[in-house]
Amino acid sequence: MTKLTPVLLALLLSGCAVGPDYHRPEAAVPSQYKEAKGWQQAKPQDADAKGEWWAVYHDETLAGLLRQVSVSNQNVAQYEAQYRQAKALVSESRSDLFPSVTGTGASTRSGSAGSSTTGSGRTVSNSHSLEASASWELDIWGKLRRTLEENKASAQASAAELANITLSAQSELAQDYFQLRIMDQQIALYQQSVQAYQRYLTVINNKYQAGSESRATLAQAQAQLESARASALDLSWQRAQTEHAIAMLVGKTPAEFSLAAAPLTATLPAIPTALPSELLQRRPDIAYAERNVAAANAAVGVAIAGYYPDLTLSATGGFSSSTFHNLISLPNRVWSLGPELSGTLLDFGATSAKVEQARAAYDADVASYRQAVLNGFQEVENYLVELNTLQDEMLAQQRATEAAKESARVTYNQYQAGMIDYLDVATTENTSLSSQQSLLTLQSTQWIASVELIAALGGGWNATSL
């Protein structure tokens, strides 16, 4: 054993560990985004604010709501607890690299009755002991270090997952918020139309009473008025449900949360796109998948270490005596010291199967990582082309809306002059209202797409925080 000790210590200090060292898997990364035409040229973003990505919208109400997500959202709280659990597992794995020391103390009193054939009396004995023991598993093959490496990567994956869940909840809240504010404008537009249609109905009813207008025209005006009222009511319950969704995202019940109707005062940002290669660092879901690959790679080393024996050094020392008053004294000293070597001699392929399982799990995580990268680029490209197209679509819709409003104004004046029937007025008014609502719907889509693009680019997160 004496001759082997220097060899074992040399292996231990050399830092070698069985199994493959980790290298990030290659993934297809384009040199530029296909749909980035017209977007601001990518620049170094070291000076950009990190974390509160929503600051670009300049909306204090939105900012106040989003800050509550990381504090009160229960899904986020769940993943935060899982992250703390993963960190504790790392600490536990790190402690396995060092010796463990335990202490025991015992005091017993035992006796036996005398034999009935010999007639001997009762025998009573006392036993007292106080011992400390230490054990240290020498990590010769790197199994413990690979286990620590695996748990570290898993904890980093958990941190990235927490960041992804938080960003997802924040993105969902921002989208709901902008949708709700556009609903406020849509409801207000319907309410304005209801007031206008009510005035039209009053005029037509007076003419009908005077015999200068038909019953069909009066019915048409009534139908137009009630249709606008129904549409406003339909939006009202949709707004209420959107408000309830926001309440849930900030960890409140709908009964204790309300968001009063207000105009949308936020600023729609011009979002510069970073280089595609930066997406691998900026998206927490990609970082989560990559850290899982690192953990799976370390798990391969842990499985391979099963082929090799474990060497544990142990020592025990203490005192043992039948009397307590002189327990701690030199004559009562007891001790033991020695190594223990243990390993599997025959397992009929069980260790080989575990290694194959670990390697297959690694291959699966590599595929999952590469798919996460592809999904990330697809999302960015989708939102880029959506926002680019929406810009032109909204300009066209604005022109159509102005034309429809002018047509409705001219048609109503012609009706007032007795030149046309009210049916023409109803048709142009409905067209104008529909066109204005379509413009608001496009605005809602544009706000939501801008949030989705920011989230697809990773928000203010960066993998260096891991």
C-alpha cells in the first residue's frame, strides 16, 4: 500500500477525469437575418440597459406591472424554488470532494439472569464509548468531479429556465396590456358610433313620424345602432378577461385587481436587431438547452467511472471503557486506520448499459439544443417580417380609413339634402367604422409583435449571468 500511495496521489492531483471534456455543440448560425432589411445596423450593446427591457416603451403603468412578475407571479416563484434546490445540490456535490467527520457517543448497561441449573447469580455489565471517525473517498477517476460538473450545469440550466419563465410571463403581460389599451380605444370608438347612430335614429324617427321617411329606413337605423351596442358589449367582456389575465400574471385574484380605461401613451420603439450569433447568448431557452447538454456530457463521465473501483480512506479513534469516570484516558484508547477499495467485478453489462444510456441522453440533448437554436432564429425572422409588413399594411389601412370617413361624411350630407336614401348612409357609416376598427386591430398586432420580437431576442437577458 505504501508503494501505491504516491501513484494514487499523483493521479488525484493531476486532475484527470474519465469521460469526455465538454465542448459546446455546433449549431447552424446565419451571418445575418433574412428579414432584417430596413432595420438598424447592429452595434455593440454593452452600454444598453440590461434587465428592464420594457423601458423602451416609456409607459410607467406597464413598467410597474412588469416589475411585479418576478416578485408575485406564482409560476416564477415555483421555478425560483427549483433553482435554489439545484444550487443546494451543487453545494452537496462539492462537499463530497472533502473528508467527512462524524462523532458518536454511547453508554449502555446490560445484564443476564443466572442459569437455573448452576444457580449462578445475575450478571450486569457497563459499556461506555466516545469515538470520532473520518472518511475520504479519493476522486482518482474524477467521478465526484464529473458529478459536481453535472450538477453545476444543471443548476445553470435551472437558472436559465427561471429567466425564460420570467421573460415569458413578462412578455405575455406586456402583450395583454397593449391589447387591453387598444380594446379601450375600440370600445370608445363604438361608444362614439352609438352616440352618432342615436342622433341619426332621432332624426329619422322624427321624419318617420312626419311621414317623410319609411318604416324600412327607421328599422335600418335601429339595426345599425343596436349592432354597434352589441359590438361594444362584446369587446367589454373580452377586455374584462384580459384584465383578469394580467391579474393572474402579477399574482393577484381578479377581484383585487383592476386597470382603469386609459389612452395608450407608450412609445413604439424601433428595435435594433443584434447579430445572429448573439442570439445564442441572449435567449434563456437556448442557454437552458445548452446547459442541459453540458450536464449530460458530465453524466457520461460519471457512468464511465462505474468501470473503475472506488478508494476510500477511513480512520476511527476514541475511547471505550466499562466505567465512565476514567473513560477519557490513555489505557482506554481505541483506533483503526486503513483504506478500502471497492468495485464491481461482474455485472453482466449493467455498467455498459448505463454508459450507453448516458451517451444516448447526451445525443438527445444535443438535438434538443440545436432545435432550440433553430426555433429561436425562426421566431426572430417571423417577427421581423411581420413588423416590416405591418408598417406598410398600416399605412395602406390609414389611407383606406381616411377615405371611408370622408365617404361617410359626404354621404350623410347628401342624405340630409334629400339626394340619397339612408341605406347608402348606413352602408358608408358601417364601412367607416369597420375600417377604423381594422386600423386599431393592426395597431394591436403591431404592439404585440414588437413585444414578441424583444422576447425572441432575449429581452435584457444574457447568458454571462450564469
